[in-house]
Amino acid sequence: MIALILVCLNLRIVFGGVGPLIPYMHLTPMVASILTALPPLCMGLFAPTGAMAARRFGEERALFLSVVILTIGILIRSSSIPGLLAGTVIASIGVAALNVLTPVFIRRRFAPDRIGAIMGVYAMMMGAGGGIMAALSVPVYNAAGGSWPIALGVAALPSALGIVALAPLLGNSARPRAAGDPERSWNWLLTHPTAWSIVAFFGIQCLVFYTVLAWLPAIYVLKGVSPAVAGFFLALCIFAVAAGGFFGPFLAARRKDQRLHITACIALCIVGICGVLLAPAKTGWVWSIVLGFGMGAGQGIPGVLYARRTADHAQMAQLSGMVQTFGYLIAAAGPLVTAALHGWSGGWTWPLGFVLILLVLNGVLSLRGGRDHVIGDKRA
């Protein structure tokens, strides 16, 4: 359990500190856009590496190697601007593997009646890690005399703790494919509408998350808020992500049908985005919390859908791999498209309007994924 908590804490901690530091890093708009789009893009492209590593080395060893790769990436990105981009890619590869491995590890290691609570812990710690970095990045930057490499480098501390916690499990690493499990890849899922529905839900929710992670401080700075306060709003938002990440899957796992929970988290995101766009800047803390809670639930509920819509561990790994591959590729477009719309329009009305349209569309596309059935069950 300690190892799981530390692994989950590192799933977003590497990305949470970048947004508040962008105003201090003097990056060109192109480099800033690339930097914010790289994490979801790499996590989509490299999501299959998690299952490949688990088949080759076993679950625990694959988790261990993924955290090692994450730590190396953090250290490299804390060196220079070229290192910032290269290290972000390397760290994202480690996180991509962890994203696939962790839900399967939870389903295998914990009792079925505890899946909801453990998935809640998984999503809560994931959000908490990003929130901690968002809250600490500017203070550490100031304490370090204006050094953004040091401010980003502190993320290596919790990842090093994750390595230490996983080390005792290496001797008991079990391969995830048991006798009788299918050896096919997730290609068979490409013809199932339910799988694509979950892809849509996960992908659009992640697109909203990474867009907010990248640009929320910049939005409030443009509205007249200081960079420190704007970073505080982002930290509040990500801590709310942690809270929503716990309660979303915890409540969703208590029912066989998750359509109501999906609709509720999308509605919270819509209300939060409208508040950020239309409400006075001084109320930003309110809308950051509302938006964060909705995004957190949207980050956590897919873990429940992987478990509820599949028949066994092998199918869950396949569905998780497919959803995260396509979902993160969808999410990568968020920071880039919103940055382009901002550059074209000179404000944030068009970019946030684009996000709102996607959220409404998501409310339609994702409902099939929440319906009570198992993928491939002819009775469904």
C-alpha cells in the first residue's frame, strides 16, 4: 500500500510545477506550447510500453523501472532548455508506463469490494502530487534565487522515495498473464463502441486537464492577477483534482452503471470553465475548486470503467492500454489548439469556448461507456 501511494503520487508531480513557472522561464510561445503538449503526446505514444514491460519483467519490476525512468527524466529536464524538452519526454515515457500498470496492479492486488476505494486513493494521490508541485514551484523558485531548474528538480525527491518503496517488491514480481488469459493485443477492441466511448470520455477529460494545467495561471495573469496568486489558483485547482479523484471513483464503483457519475463530472467542468471565463478574477479560487473537482472525478472514473467493462485482468490491461494510447493523443491537442486560438484571437474567450464545446460533446459520446455491461458480452 505504501509503494502504491508513492507511485500514484508521482503520476502527475512531474507536470504540476511547469504551469506556474512559465511566466518566469522566458520561453518563446512555440517552446511553451511544445512543452505543455509533450506530456500527453508522449503518454499516448508510449502507453503500450507498460504492458510490454510487464510481460517481459513482471509487474513490480516494470513499475520499478518506470519510476527509475521518470526520475532520470526529472533530473535531465532540470539542466537547461534543451534538457527541459528532452527530460520531459523521458519522464513522460515513465509516466506512460505507470498509467497502464497501476490500475491493473490495483485490480490484481486488492479485493474486488475495495476497488472503488483504492481507485479513489490512486486518483487522489495523483492529483495531490500535481497540486503539491503547483503550490511549491514558485516559492522554491524564489527561495532558490530565481532558478527554475531547482524548482523543477525537487520533483525527483518523491520519485526517489517511490524507487525505495518498490525495491522490496522486486523479488516477488509476478507476470500479469496467467494461464488461460488471452495473449492478443487490444486491437480486438477497435470494433467495440463501448471502448471508443471510454476513449472519448478519458481523452476529452484529459484534454481539459492539460489545457487547464498549462494555461490557468496565464488566464488569470491576463485578468490582472499576480503570477503568485495565479499559481495559487492552479494549486487549489489541482488539490481539488485530488479530492474529486477520490470521491469520483469511490462513488462510481458502488454502482453497476456509471452514467450519472460521468454526467456529473462533465457538468462540474462546464460550470468551472464558465466561471473562469466570465466571473471576476477575485472569485477565481471558487471556480478553480469546482473545475478541479470535476476534472479529478474525470481522471479517476476511467479506472472504474476499466474494471467494470471488462471480464478479467488481461482484458482490463488491454482496455487501459487502448484508452490511454488514443486518449492522451487527443489530450495533446488541447494545449496546442488553445494556444493557437489565443494567438489568433488575443484573448481566452475562443480557447475556453472550444473547451466548452468539447465538454458538451463528451456528455453525449461517453454515456455508452458508463452503461452496465461487459465489452464482448453478447447479452449486453
